Amino acid sequence: MLMSLPGLLLPGISRMEKINKKLTEKAESFSVPDCHLKHLLKQPGRFDSFSLGMDIFGSGGFFFDFSRQRMDSQALALLQDLAEATHALDRFAKMTRGDVVNLTENRAALHTAARGAGKDPLKVEAVDAARKMAGVQHDIIAFTEAVHAGTITAGNGRPFSHAVVMGIGGSYLGCEFVHEAMVSSVESKLDLHFLPNVDIDNFAGVIKKINPKTTLWIVISKSYTTTETMANLNQVLTFLHGYEIRPEDHLVTVTAKGSPGDNPDNPVLAAFHIFDFIGGRYSVSSAVGGLPLSLAFGHDIFKRFLGGCRAMDEHVLTAEPRENIPLTAALISVWNTIYLNYPAQAVIPYASRLSKLAPHVQQLYMESMGKSVSPDGHFLTRPAGAIIFGEPGTNAQHSFFQLAHQGPAFPIDFIGVITPGYSGRQALSKGVTNHQELWSNLLAQARALATGQGHDNPAQKFEGNRPSSIITVSNLEPESIGMILSFFEARTVLEGFILGINPFDQFGVELGKIMAGDMREEIAAKNRDGKYDFSHMGSAEQFYLNLLFKDD
């Protein structure tokens, strides 16, 4: 049964049940040999019928080829009926207009407005959200231009040369993805580093790369209470004190208005606001990404990135359902996860500059989709979501593709870049350039997974019939990176709407934090009183905590 039926807040349950029954029967029919991908791929017009493109920033701007998915035209039509019955695109449009779509927290979700998509003015609880965000962008432009011009300097009067982002989860992952995608091809105005992990060795690694007297520290936390970020902040303050550096000359915050990070009693060099209507994992286009990326590359580059995001947003809002790329990708994800029962999905970009894409999509998707309850409190018939993982090709081929070909199957999104950023002379190896070698591997892997190979030796036999899609972008200019980011955001949101779950809350993150607080109190008690012991705790906890304090 479609897992979201108990939780749908929309009319037409009987229609949903009929669609669900037909999709279930259709999925079962794909177990027969005639539905093997090696046969489906030979059907006339298969590629044209199972691919979509949008040409907005030049030839081949964004292309989505799903011809190697285990589906036919009837399955696709049923999935499109599912999208219509759940009003997924209508709900996406309402989201961009400021309607409350985060029902469990009674909030809007307006990450699209941060890049100019949706209506203007955009009222949220009588506040013009678009104008608020535009004001923050204006402040970011003024601040970053002053830093680059040298009119805002370090405490010693020297220009800033480095910036370090202190934040965790959505407060850094998306920004890090975009930064790594750009840093080798866009001229850097200062070096950007990331300090997300409370592990002291993360801090040690960062301070080896910077000049403390010309480094700007960016604290990103909506509440300004995130435990790991505050621990790192305290570590940084101790570090600055050792160099006799005043924090207010080197510290900026990205936080909610009125939070402890926006308190005049604790002065900082500058504070930039983020809002409740943008969740962390969707926040790259807000000040969370806007400040660090503008410092690193200049706001003009960040503005181009926003243009790519907006182009994909507008495509979702205006394209016909059957031509809508993120909607189609979301439906394929539902088909693979719910009906074909694949437990995992891989993201494999054949571009080393996209090395941080999979970690970002992993958080974006798994925090959004990893739900077992509908927004109105009904348990789903099965938990939502799938495991997301990935690594750039061709590295991935030498890591986990043995399992991809002969172990438990999982769908793959391959991503190819038509024109590389490197424009220098390329050598030939076996008659091809490095970029051509990369593409030959991408195309071969997709084909091999689909068609397989017979062999007399069972160890060398490949069953094939393993689904994948190929996404291509014309280049990795800022606009293309924006389109990639917005594509995965929109796909995730639409999949949540189709399944009847809330893709914006994340209560599953909290339980471990609560238990960590209890454990922290035990450790703090030991720090206060060296004679304190852990004999009242379970044997496993006693063992590990005694191990932690073995040198004391």
C-alpha cells in the first residue's frame, strides 16, 4: 500500500487507492524477463520519451535522461496521475507564495524567495518576507565589498585573508558544496574554511591553514545555542585570547534576530539575520550561504548562483507536469523506493568539483524524507525515505561499484558536465583526453548496470537490470551549480508532498541531542570533582567513560 495514505491531508483518497493498486500491480509486472532493461532500451523512441531538458543558460543547460529506469510509459503515466492526485505542484506553488507548508511547526518554507522566485511583495504574518531578505542581501553586499576593499579590516588594520565558517548540518553543508564546486575556477578574494565538527582535531586542522591575525570567523546558528557550534565558538574565543585578538574585531554572526548572537551586549563585527521560514538544509541561498560565498568570491558570483537556482524554481512553477524535471525525478524516486523497494539511492557526479554534492543531498533528503508519521500524526504504513550516499566518479568505481554491479541493487543518479572548467592543453591517453575518459566511464557504467553481461563463469556474470538516470549540465559556472542545488531541493520537496509527509521538520535529530546532554552532565561532574565515578551507570557507559578519563 502507498505508505502515505493515512497521512494525506488532501481529498480523493479513493482515487489514491486506485492509483496505488495499479502502481503496485505494475511494479510486480517488472519482475518478468521481458521487462529487463536490456529489452526496454531497445524499444523505438525510448530515449526521446524518457528524457527532458531545459535550455536556459546555453546549449544543454540542464538535461535529465531517465531512459535507464525500470519503467515504461504506463508506469510513468500512473506516476503522473499520482502527482496530480496529491496536488504536488499546486502545493509547491503555495509554498513559494508563503503558505504554511511546514504544518508541524506552523511555518512557511520560503527558500525559493531568497533567490527571487515567487510573488513580490511576499507577506508572511503581515511581514514582507521578500523585502526582509533583500535587506539582508543589501547588508551582505555592503559588508563584503568593504572587506574586499580593505575598509573593514582585522583588528591590526590588515586586510582579512581567510574566513572560517562555524556551523553544522545545514549551516555549512550546502555552502561547502557550492564553495568546492567554484573554488578551482572562480578567483578567490579570500580563502574560506569550514569548522563544523566539535572534534578538536577539526579545529587543529583549520588553524594550521590560517593566519589568526587576518582571519574572519563566521558563526552560523539560527538559535545561537547549537551545542557543537557553541563549543567551537568557545574554543575559538580561547584561541583568539591567546593571540590578544579582540573577538568583536574578527567575529561575525548569521543568526535569528534577537538571538544571543544578535545581542548588543556581546558586540561582534557584524550580524546578519536568518528567518524561521527558511530551514537549515534549504538555506544556502540565504545569508547562510550568501555571506561566506560572497566573501570568498564576491557578491556578483553569488548573484549568478542565485540566478541558476531561480531558473530551476521557475521551471518547476511553469513547466507542464509531463515536462517538469524535478517532478519527474521525484516520481521516479517514489517509484524506486515505494514500489520497487530499493532501500538506497546513490549520487555519483562525474566531476571532482562536485565532491561535496552527495553529503549535501544526503542531509537534504534524509532529514526531509526520513519520516514515519504524517503531519496530522498518523503513522505511515512504512517509513519514508531511502539511504543517500555517493562519491565522485571515477573514484566511486574503485570504491563500491563491485557491489553496485553484483551486490544488492540501488538506483544511481549519474551527473555529467559537458565542458570542464580547465581550458588548458589536455594530453591524450589511449587516444582520448582526461575529460573524454571521464565521459567514457560515465556512459559505460550506466549501460553496464542496465544491460549486464552473460558469462560461463558465475563470478563474472552480471545480471544488469539496475536502474540509473543521467543528469547533464553544460558547465560548472555559478548558474549551473545553482540549477543543480535547486533541482535536488525541488525534487525532495515534491517527493515529500507526493508522499504526504512534511519535508521541512526534523524532530528525529533531537533525541540523540537530549541523551547527549545527560551524558555531558556526567562528564562535566567528573571534570568538577575528580573523585566522581560512573558506577551508577550501565556497564558499557562505565567502560567508555573510564576509558575517556584513563589518563587523569
